[in-house]
Amino acid sequence: MGEILIIAENLTIYYDGYRAVEDITFRLSSGETLLLLGPNGAGKTSLLRTIAGLHKSYTGKLLVFGKPPAEVKDLISYVPQSHSLNERVPLKAIEVVAMGALYKRGFIHFNIPKSVLKEAEEALEFVGLGDIKNKRFAELSGGQKQRVLLARALVSKPKLLLLDEPLSALDPSARVEVVSVLAKIKREMRITMIITTHDPNPLTEIGDKVMLVNKRLVAFGTPEEVLRDEIITKVYGSLAKAVKVGERMYCFIGDVHIHGRERR
């Protein structure tokens, strides 16, 4: 892989004095995809938002592109688990995508330059939705909405893509569509990605590294190194099992929650 893109050393993240996650140390190289795995409430979102430069209350070392995350936000696209769009506003899919470019260029969305519309259309084509560009976002299926949000994240040409539970609210067929787009991003754009999930199985094909967290760093490494019975049972209990099928690792863990809700 390429140069080291993210360096975290003894990273502890705070919310109002509460330790969301603590003592996280890892390195991620350019072009790699990291699956950030842990039960609901483990601190995955907190870690992702801090890497995105959206949360600044932390101790330890965290460098993205050699700088503190807040200084390189223009190089990062972050897709939260729940979008903040008001679906009562009749935005078309292409307008939603264009917002990703407009936000970073300081334009207002009702005066979209033709060049930005062209980039938005290309991003929709990339995620396989060029034919629905003029449909209202609110009318789209869950899988289509997620792909539109991916297109919005891509239109600003990020070097780092952060995705918080992108598959959690989707039915199986929509998950396949979204994973296909993620694989295409990895293959054709070679963008570094961090994807949080409580179920790694749909994503193991694209994951170069896996980080298992449960308030603390439990394990970090390749899927073969992390998705092992003796490691995942520490977090998910004795019924958790890791199975290798061909060259891919699968992890059967059920839907596990820890006490308290995950801090945002």
C-alpha cells in the first residue's frame, strides 16, 4: 500500500468528561479500507467523528495527512449513519449530490453552477443512479438514498471517506448494491475508507484491515488476524464464531449491545 495516511497513538476521546473510547493506537495506509467493528455503544461513531475533524476533545496523538484532522477537513468526506436532510424540502437527487461540492466551495444550493451539476451527474452515474437524477430524494428507496449520499460524498473528490454504518438500515438486496459501489470506489478511485459496522460479513471482501473496539482497542490487523474465535469472544461472548470460507473470513456474532448508548 501507499504512504501512512492516519496515525493514532494512545488516543482517548472525551464527551463532557466521559471517556467514549480510550487508548487507541493504529496506522492506516493510503488506499486501504478499514472496517471499524464493535457492538452498539462501543464508541465507533465517536472515533469516526474525531478522525473527521468534527470532534476535538481528545488526548493522545492523531494525525491525518500529517496534520490534526480539523486542518484537513477539505480532504475528508463523512457520511453519518442518519442523514440530516429535511425530506419535506423537494430536493432532487442531483441537487443533493451537488450540495457535497457546494458546501466546500461556498455556493448556495439554489444557484448551482453548470460545472457542479455536471460533476454531480457524473457522481450519480458512478454509483449507478444516473437515470434518477431528477427524482425527488424523498421518493427514493433506502438503498438509492444511501447511494445518493455516497455520490454526494464523492463529488468533492475526497482523499479519505468515512462511513458510519452505511448498511444498517438496508434490506439485503440494497446492501448488495451499496457494497458493490463501495468495492467500485476502492477498485477505481482507490480512496482510503473507514467503515463502521457491527456486522462485518457483507464488507469483508473489501476490508484490508479490521479494528475491533469496545471502549478500548481490542484488536487491529488483517481480517485473518482479528476475526478469530479467541478475539471476537472477548467482545461478543462465547457464542461468537469466526469461519473462513475460501479466502474470506466471516464472523457470526448476533446483534450485541453493551450497556448505555453510543456517544455521538
